[in-house]
Amino acid sequence: MRTVTVAGKRLLIHEREDWQLASQPVTGPEPLPSLVHWAVIHWPGASVGWIPPSDVASHLRWSQAMYKADPNRGYSYGYGFVIGPNPIDWSKDPVQTDIWEVRGFDIRIASNDGDNGMYGEFTNPNFNGRSNSCQIMASENHPATNDQILQARYYVAMSDDVYGEVLQAIPHRVSDATSCPGNYITSKMPVIATRPTGTVPVPIPTPVPVPSTKKKGRTVYAVIAHVSGTNAYVVSIDGGLSRQTVRTPNHMKSIIDAGAKFVESGTVATDANWGTAPVKTNAQLDDFMGKLTA
């Protein structure tokens, strides 16, 4: 277990080493934290009468083994974290939570495909590369407890601290064609999205439409993701990755024109010639998005 301080409260979080088998460790690609702007809430998707097991460690080992053994999967359990059903003594210091790390923050999640609306427009690895996730162990007949809802609020606030911004907390059904995380947890999303400090995220503004063109098999310019609660966008210029603040449509056009000049001149976008925004190399972007094709 490890101790984290979230919203002024010390919490004990169960680490992967507290439950996983050495023969079946959780594995997966590294995320790009700068692109993560959503915290997605799930439930197990079990039958109506499913009873959340109190032995969360054993359940996680079973789930991990099932995912590893399934020939149609073959990968690790996909959530960032899981919140168990056990009661919490909030008077303790630190509070021993029922929050369990699965992929955590250091392994890219595999639970959010993102096939609804704007999320489906993202290139591989889809919405998984732009979000973290937490499963609340509950079902229709065994709805999430108050302790689980409060822990979900701390999970979102902890994610804010890790990613350095106020994330958009959403139910899984917003990003995928699914009923997850059930009607009760979905009804509690305004509560879950309210951090223990009372902070709530700024609504996402309407993105500016941006054209995408290709030249010699690479993208000349394309918006990759919106930065939650701001008017900033993560953009790709000939495979380089940058973050730009867009003020007006004309400003967006000027950025597109500048990006096109980089490509036409054969100049590689760098920190020095692309302002102060961080720029990733083509190789780093390929590693994250997969290679672009003409």
C-alpha cells in the first residue's frame, strides 16, 4: 500500500503488488499523460443480482487471469483503478481505502474505446490514450454505497493532481455505446465530479473545426485532443505533437498555415521554432498513435 494526500486527507491506496500474482503481472504500453483529460467511471457490467465480493484482491486476480487467458483478449485487466464494496472508517489517519490500483497512472488503460460522438474521431489508441478509468464494484441490486461514491470523488481529485488539471469526470456510457455504469452511478455523476474541495470542472467549449491534410504519408496538421476546461488544443504538425492555445478561428488558421510551412520547407518543428509549447518527435508520436499512412 502507499499513502497519497488528496484534498488535504491522507489515503492508503492498494498497489498492484498487493494483489497481483508474479506470474501474471499487469502489463501494457506507457501513456502520454499530457493527453489525458477525462476520468471515466465504470461498473463491472455483471448480472442484475451480482454481489460485489468483499475479497477484492482475489477478485482482481481472477479477473486478471480471465483476461490473460481469453484468446480474444490476451491483455491485462483494463481499468486504472477499482473501488471495492467494503466500508471505510473515515475517522482514521490515514484512511485505509478500498481503492485498488490495476493499471494505475503508469500503464495506459484498455477500458475506454470511445465510439460515441467526438471521442470516436480520435486515432488509435482511441479514447484509451486520453483518459483514465475507475470501476466501482456494484450492480443494480447492490448499488454503489456512499463510501464508494466518496472514494470515487477522491479518485477523480487524485487524478487531477497526477495530470495537473481538473479532469472531466464522465460515466462510461458517454464515450461508448453501453449502459455502463448503470443508472444509479450515472445519476451520482454530478456528486462524483464534485471534488472533495468543492471544485468542479469548467465546461468544454465548442472545438473550432480544423481541416486535416496529408503529404507524403504524414499528417500536415490535425487537432488530436482538446485540453479540458481551456481553449487549448493538442495538435499534430507533420507528426510533431504540441499544445497551442486557440483564441479565434483566424488564430487557428494562422497556426495551420504555420504548420504547413514547416512541412513544405522540410523544417522539423522543435521547441525553439514552435514557440514554448512542448513538441514530441515523429517517433514518439508514432509510438503513441501508430504510424500514419497515406
